[in-house]
Amino acid sequence: MEPKIGDSILLKGLMVNGHDEHPGVITNVYHQNEGGFAVINATVFVDTNPTPQCYGSINYASSREEAEKYIATFKGLICIPR
């Protein structure tokens, strides 16, 4: 699934209040990087934070399994379609 501006996503890899998945919306789509991931910007609604957070240059995985492998290897942020 190709990411598009306005698509709903889940940001993974940010542990807040016992959760590592936070809903968000894609605000920009860039190119695919050398790892084969699309790179996006997103506005994310992090639990317990009253204001949306903006994240840039996040890798976009097409599946939860792909995202879990990425997090286990690189310990970074990644998002998946919602």
C-alpha cells in the first residue's frame, strides 16, 4: 500500500504511558530510502500529550510484521497503515 497525504497511520517505537503505538496522519510523502521504505512526515497524537506532535522523515512499513522487524533491528520510529 502506497502512503498518501491524509492517510491514517500508527506510529510505533515510541513508548509512552505503556503503549508503543500512537495514531497519526501523514502530512508529506517523500521517496523510498535505501532500505525500501517510503519516508513520510506525520502529525501524531501521543497518549497523555494535549497537543499533536510533528515527526519528520519516518520510515513507513507496509505491515506490522515488517515494522516489528525494523524496531527489533534499529530501535527507531516507524509507522504502519491503520
